[in-house]
Amino acid sequence: MITFLISIGLLICGYVFYGKFIERIFGIAPKRATPAISQPDGVDFVPMKPWRIFMIQFLNIAGLGPIFGAIMGAKFGTASFLWIVFGSIFAGGVHDYLAGMMSLRMNGASLPEIHGKYLGNQIKQGMRVFMVLLLILVGVVFVVGPAELLASITPTFLNEVFWIVVILIYYVIATLLPIDKLIGRVYPFFGACLIFMAAGILGALLYHHPPLPEIWEGLGNKHPQADGNPIFPMMFISIACGAISGFHATQSPLMARTMTNEKQGRPIFYGAMILEGIIALIWAFAASYFYFDTDAGKEIFATGTKAAIVVDNITKSWLGPVGAVLAMLGVVFAPITSGDTAFRSARLIVADFLNFSQKAIVKRLIIAIPLFLAAFGILLYSIRNKEGFDIIWRYFAWANQTLATFTLWAITVFLVKEKKNYILTLIPSVFMTMVCTTFLLIAEKEGFGLGKTLSYSIGGIVSAAVFVLFLVWKRRF
């Protein structure tokens, strides 16, 4: 329990002190007009209250990642706690804040436009395609997961397919309507459910005071298939949204288009990331106790049952039937509120690329329909293929961290050009380059399966080469 309490304290201190430090590095201009004020369009550029923007950003980024990802990451042992804490403070929070503020300064520009300005036009074109595919994958995984959970707590005739259809219909409506008409109104309720879920599990941890693992007990790999799942890089890919996530930066422009003052950036971007880290930490500790200290958990740990089953077991055993349903609703609404804005972000990226105004709903439909048809095709594959969802999730996780890596490099170039302290993002940039490259090389199902020694060697060479290229560019700049 000591490690748990210290970890929570570190995350809070990270927001108060390091978040403020990063804000000073960026250099906010409170009197500068934001795009919501200077170019409102009634659809995406809409001034909103700061607490609503924070809630939307928090729910956008807090999908299945900080819950399912943390549960899967907990299998690796206590090392997962360190990644959540230090990843959120020094990588994820910095990534989310600076990407969001860069978008704000660029009139609410979408992420590919930011990449293009700082990494070049070729990167921008590639990232446009890459991000749209990633956002469609996000929408798909955030349909299937909630549908599975809803089917488990409703009558049998309301099966998984029924809930998939219902969620997809909601996604279509949320993608097309102005952001303040549906998303801005239902998110406070969804947020209350998510906060209740996190508070309920936190309260249960403090009340039951279970024997939670401590850092000094060792950082060894406890994964049941440890040989094929080394902590580096597998754990850093499994726990994405609870530490650093490229998906977050795709959501930041949505919020940048609704903010009314640059002072709102730290709580909205950095603060939402820290809160997500706290949720991931709660679930990682709860899952660790469940896996290693309960009979049901030990069986699930050994057999590799889906994370949704772990959520169901933990909530029912700690919160009772009523509390479990309310907590499960929080777990359900979190991914749904990420899926709807994933499709919305994809629509905006395509619209920016085509320079296609989105004020008329017909023009929104022209872009949205192909996106949903693509998502429907992937959904059919995941339903018909026994391992379809697991495969999609693994590719989503790698793509998510790869996008974060490119965004970190764009931020680093921005800091160099602005003559600011670029070391703060250079270190995470090189580290995440190593993580993503090594994963692609070492993963047996998703990558090349080259083995640890060769994968680490090539990953190190690639990361060093990228670092050297950066230094060469900086010297010429």
C-alpha cells in the first residue's frame, strides 16, 4: 500500500510542479485570441466553459487504455507502476500539453498539419493516412469492448451484436452534430460514471487494505509467458493511454477549437493526462492484487482471460452488485466517449486535407460515410475471426505509441526553433523510438519475431541513427 500511496502523490505533485514548469517553458499568452474567439463556426470552433472542455478531453483520452491497458500491463509486475507514474509525468503529460498548445497557436490545426510544419510535407502526408487508419481502429476497438461489457450486464437477448449497432448509431450522430449539441451535453453524465468507477475502486483499495505489491519486492517480469513478452518493449506498448498515447494528440485540436484562454491549457491537457494516469494506477494495483493474491485471479492470470472478465470480477467482489453495475457503466462510457471523438477527429483530418468546409451537414456526411463503412468492414472481421479483436488491439497499441513518437519529435523540433529547452522532449522521443522499433522487430505475431538480442541491437542502432540525424539537423538549423 505504501508504493500505491506514494505513486498517487507523485502524480499529483507532477501536475502541480512539473506541469507548471512545462507551462513556463511553452510561454502562454493569456491575452492572445484563441481560434474559438477569432473564428467561430458553430460546429467545431465553439467557445465552451473550461470545466466542460476538461471533461470532454478527459473522457476523450480515457478510453479502454487506462483500464484494459493497465490490467494487461499489471501482468508484468511492479515495473508497470513505475511506467505509469514517470511516463505520465515526463512523457504523456508533456506530449499532451505541448501538442494541444501547438494546435491552439496554429488556429486549431489538426495533428498532421503540426507534423507537416515541423517534420516536413512527406511526413505530413504519411501521417494523414496513418492517423485516419489509427482513428478508425480506435473507433472499432472502442465499439467491441463496451459492447462486450454491456452484454454481460444486460438480459441475454441484448447480445453483443445489438450493443455494437446501438453504439455505432450513437457514433454517427456524435460525429455529425456540432460539438456542443450532444458531446458537450452528455459528457458530464458519462464523466460522473467514470469518476464514480475510479473512486469506487480507490475506496475499496483503501477500505479492504489488500496486500498490494511493493516496488522493493522486485521488478522482475511476472508475465505468464515471460519469454515471449519481455518487459521492454512489451509492457511499454501494453500500457499506452495510462502513460503516453499518440491518440491523445489527435483529440487535442478538438479542445483547442473550443478554448477561450491559453491559461486553460495546463488543466485541460496536462491535468487530464495525470488524472488518466491515476485511473491507470488504480486499476494496475487492483489487477496486481487480483492476479497474485486471489484464487480466481490466479486462474485468470494463467489462462489469459480477457481484461473485461477481470473488470467484472473486481467490481463485483469489491463493490457489490449495484456498485458493480455503476462501476461497469463507467468502464463502458469511457471507451464510448473516446470512440465518438475518434471518428470526429478522423472527419476533421480528412476535411483539413481536402480543404473541405464542415459547416453544412451534407459535407460532413460525405466524409463520415466512407469512414464508417471502413470501420464496419473491420468490425465484421473481428466478429468472424476468433482472434480478430486481439489482433486489432495489438496493432492499435503499436500504432498508438508510434504516433506518440512522431508527435514527440515534432514537439522537439518546435522547441528547438523557438529556442526553448528541447531536452525535455528529446529524451522521451529517443526512448519511444527505441520502444516502437524494438516491438515491431521482437513481436512474434505483430512483427518480425527476430528474437531479443537481434531486436535490441537493431532497435538501438535505429534509435541512435535518428538521434544523430536530429543533432546534424540542429547544428545546421
